[in-house]
Amino acid sequence: MRILITGGAGFIGSALIRHLILATEHQVLNLDKLTYAGNLESLQPISDSPRYRFVQGDIADHALVSQLLAEFQPDAVMHLAAESHVDRSIDGPAAFIQTNIVGTYSLLESVRAYWLGLDNERKAAFRLHHISTDEVYGDLHGVDDLFTETTPYAPSSPYSASKAASDHLVRAWQRTYGLPVLITNCSNNYGPYHFPEKLIPLMILNALAGKPLPVYGNGQQVRDWLYVEDHARALLQVVTHGTVGETYNIGGHNEQKNLDVVKAICALLEELAPEKPASIARYEDLITYVKDRPGHDLRYAIDAGKIERELGWVPQETFESGLRKTVQWYLDNLDWCRRVQDGSYQGQRLGTL
Ligand SMILES: NC(=O)c1ccc[n+]([C@@H]2O[C@H](COP(=O)([O-])OP(=O)(O)OC[C@H]3O[C@@H](n4cnc5c(N)ncnc54)[C@H](O)[C@@H]3O)[C@@H](O)[C@H]2O)c1
């Protein structure tokens, strides 16, 4: 397949592209604006492949996207470009409205025009796969409740509200115009190349630097963690075998309290990086409780039964195995982290088709 991926320089998009190039024969065009979250160094392992191309641009640039679609002739578009950090959405929601809602609308219109011009066979085979989050469902209060594909939407943050809006647009473009779409809603991802402002890499890097490990509120918020490479495998399964118009929840069956995640990271660091900053006896001593995030969701947990039953996908990593790989990856790739932290990763060149 020829697959146009939006947001392919981000955390999940780059994992997906590495998987597509290294484990399949598909061809990939990566359209990414390279916001602060886009990092071409995360694509370095595959950037020389003749099956991979990068173009810097905005999903809301209708003329550019239309030109790329016409030239590249994709069989599928996988849409991952988004503003994705909840804390940033609280400080400045405008970019979230612009990219996640207006940008998705613009992409839908560009893709619809392209799709209408395809011959009948290619039109029937074409897929627009919209990648979304379990945060659109709000939070769960019962200890046994799980998000299913029919859980009503009840987003809490500007981020999750903007993703919910984009899901509604995508669904409407299928119902109204017949665009062959697929939607996936996934739980929290973790793994290599994760931007250091997110919980797991932030804790690893702060601990190594002897800095406080800030835990929101009492740290009892529960998240369902999925190793990013398991997510990439799930996305490939959905775009190639999913039923048009369907939603699939993707989750790792790994519910963990935030505080327990931080403690697990500290325990792994005791084993893998025992030489600590002189100021501390144990990495756990760095844990510091900070004022809770406004509107903080208490618990997310996914019922991933549908994708398991219908498409045969199951995660390959447990939380223990995935977290160990992740901590080891950060220890082995401190240069990548340093270039993100000092901003030098942004000296990246523009791409051409
Ligand atoms: N990270 C998670 O745990 C998680 C979980 C479930 C779903 N998701 C969803 O998966 C998708 C990818 O998440 P991520 O964690 O990789 O995000 P990310 O922030 O790491 O990457 C987003 C990418 O999109 C690009 N981008 C932003 N605005 C753009 C625009 N207007 N035009 C083109 N490119 C643009 C950025 O440069 C960046 O490379 C998002 O849609 C997110 O909502 C994320």
C-alpha cells in the first residue's frame, strides 16, 4: 500500500513509520508540520529507505495536501497529526482547536476531493484512518468499568474535547459523504522516543538528573498503558483489515496508578543505573507531590475485546517488559534526550516530495 501519514514525526507516528518500513513492504509519505513535538531524529533508523518520504507542512494547508494526494496517490491516509499534551491544552487551547478540529476538517475535505476522483475499485479500497484517544470518553469512577466503543463521549480537557470533536467530524464525513473511514481510540502510550514532557520519560530523565519527580495530587490516577510498538501493530491491523465505519478501542490491559508507575521507574533505575546523584540515597526520595491538574481524570481503562476478537490483535508487551525496555532505551539514548531538551533537534531540514 501507499500510505500518507500525518504527524509521522511525533511519538506514535514515528513508531508507526519505523514499523511500516522495517516490517512491511508499504510505502510511506510523512506529512508533518514539525511543531515542538515533531522530531525527525526519531525517524533516523528508516530515513534512508527508498520507501519513505518526508514533507514538512500543515494538515490545514488545503493546497499542499491536495497536491500531495494527487502526486503520491495513497491507498490510505493515517491521520495522527495533533496537538497532544493535556497540560499545554490547559495553558493554550487555541492550537488544539486549530489543528485537532479545523485541521482535521481541512484534511477531510482534501481527502474527500481526492477520493471522489479515484476509479471505482480504488475508491472502494481507500481508507482514511483517524487515530484518536480514550480520553474522549472522560473518566471512569467504578473500579471495574471499562471504556467500550459505545461509551458516550464526555471529554474533560481542551485536548480531549478537541479530539472528540475531530472524531465526530470523521464519523459525519462517513455518514454524510460515504468516505471510507476507520477510527481507533487508544489508551496512554509509552516507549522509546517519547517527548520528555510526558510522564514516563520526564520521570526517567529527572531521576537521572537528581531533580524532583512531580506527581499530581495524590498520584492515585489510573491509566491503562500500552507499549507504543504494540499500538503501531494495532494500527496496521486496523488499516489493512478493519471494517469501514467501525471504531476500535486499543488498550494494553495494564492499569496502573501514576504513583506506582513512578515507583516502578525508580526501582528499574536502581537496578539499571545504580550510580545516583550524590544528593539522594534512593531515586524514590525525589518523588514530590504537586497541586493536581484542573479537571484531572481519575481513571481510564479500555476494553480492547473488539479488536482482539475481530482483528486478532493482542499486545505483545506486558507493562513490566515494556517499561524495562523503555527505561533501558532512555539510558542508551541520552544524546537523543539531550538534543530534545536543549532544542537542537529542531534544526531540521525541510522535506520535498
Ligand atoms: N500519546 C498517547 O498516549 C496517545 C494515546 C492515544 C491517542 N493518541 C493520539 O495519537 C496521535 C499521535 O499522538 P503522539 O503522542 O504521537 O503526538 P505527538 O504530539 O508526539 O506528535 C504529533 C505530531 O503531529 C505534528 N503536527 C502537529 N500539528 C500539525 C499540523 N497542523 N499539521 C501537520 N502536523 C502536525 C507534530 O509536529 C508532531 O510530529 C494524536 O492524534 C493523539 O491524539 C496519543
